[in-house]
Amino acid sequence: MPEGWFRGQEKYREFDGVPLEDQPVLVVGVPGLGLPTEPTAYEGRLPVEYEQLDLPVGSIEDAFTATIGSNRGEINWKMLCWPDVPELGFPGESTHAEVTLLFNTPTRELDESADDHTVLVHVRSAAFDGGQMNEPYAHWLAEQVELAVIGPGQPS
């Protein structure tokens, strides 16, 4: 996956006051072809994040799945736009329109292992008079790809 950028974890405020050029390459971010080969570069920096912008759906999933194997990971598509569905009273949505594909884990924190994958559909949380207004919209979105919502909404 040489086309994207990798970035490792850093501790909170670890590099306050340290010039950018003196920070470890995995903290600043490095293209795939520039990843360090020495294992010590990864100490305290795992897991790493991989970012590649403006890719169409279907262009990265197979390579990503092969790369992570049985490890946990996620692909997150942001800056989407859910369509208007006037016949059902659903306005379009772009502020919180995302899809997250979780590999080998059911959580975005990647803290639990699983033998399958989970798809999260993100819609804006909007509760009025104790009722969740956008949950029906999430169900409608799932139906468009012949799937169903299988779990409760996650509080933000």
C-alpha cells in the first residue's frame, strides 16, 4: 500500500515544543515507500493509521484486507452525502454521513476481536420528544443495499 500515508500513535503532548523535523517519522507521517524498516521505529507507535484520500469504493478493500490479515482495522469513508427521500420525509444529510467498515472487530476502538466484519452507517443523531428521528433513515439506507440494521444506534 505504497500510495498512502502512515502515521503512528503518539502520547498526549509528547512532542510539545519539539520542532517538527525532530519528531519521529511515524508521528509526523510517512508515505508507504518511506516506512521505517527497523522494528524499533514502531515501539510505542502501534497501531498505525493509513490514509489515502479520494479513492472510489472498491479500490482499496481487497489490498487492505490482505494486508491486515486477521488483525483488527477499519476503513472509513467520510464526506459522503445521504440523499433526500422526500416521500418518507427524510432530508439529505452530509454533516455526519459516513460509512465505516470494521475488520475483525465490532468496535471503532478496535479493542475487541471478532471473526467477522461490521459495517457502521453514520447518520446525524437527532432526538425529539424522546424519539430518535434519524434511526428510520439508517434503516432506509441499509435497505437500499438489501441489508438490515442489526444493532441499536450508538450514542455519540
